[in-house]
Amino acid sequence: MILIFKHIIPKKYIGLTIYPFIFLKSNGLKNNLTLINHEKIHLKQQIELLWIFFFMWYFTEFIVRLIQYKNWDSAYRNISFEREAYQNEYNPNYLLTKKRFSFFKYLK
């Protein structure tokens, strides 16, 4: 379910997924198929890790990456979940072929 709720989304971002919702900053973003696919990849990841474990892993990995890169954007972009979503957001068939826990391939 896609909802428009700009107040929950941090300033530098345009979308946020918290199962079962995809929050977007503006109504026009509903037509951005790349963004929607990116967020749907996060929905699948959250299902695979039973939601709470996704967020525990996500924030832990973000802290590790922040220490590693000493840069907020670099830390965010190098979280394994984000790497998987960014690398596959242009593939509309990715979710049809995605293997469970495939974010492990994006750990580095």
C-alpha cells in the first residue's frame, strides 16, 4: 500500500518503507516505477527477516558503515539492503527471480 506522508520521511529522502506501507514524499512519486520497485525490494527484505530483524540489522549495519566511511550518505548507500535495492531497482522482474536472503551477496 502506497501512502503520501511527507512528514515521516527524512529531508534528503523521497521514500520510506515500513511493512506493509510505502511512504512517499509527494503524490507525483507514485508514477516513479524505479522508486516503487526499490521500495518493493525493501518490502520483500522486511518479510524475509520478519520486519523487526530487518530494522535491527539495518540500523546496526548503518552504524558500522558510518564508522567505516565517516560519511552519512556513503554509510547509507553501502548498507547491504540498499545496495541490493539500488542495484536492482531498474529491473522490473527482479522480485520474480529474487532468492531469499539475497542481500547477503551485497555485504562487503
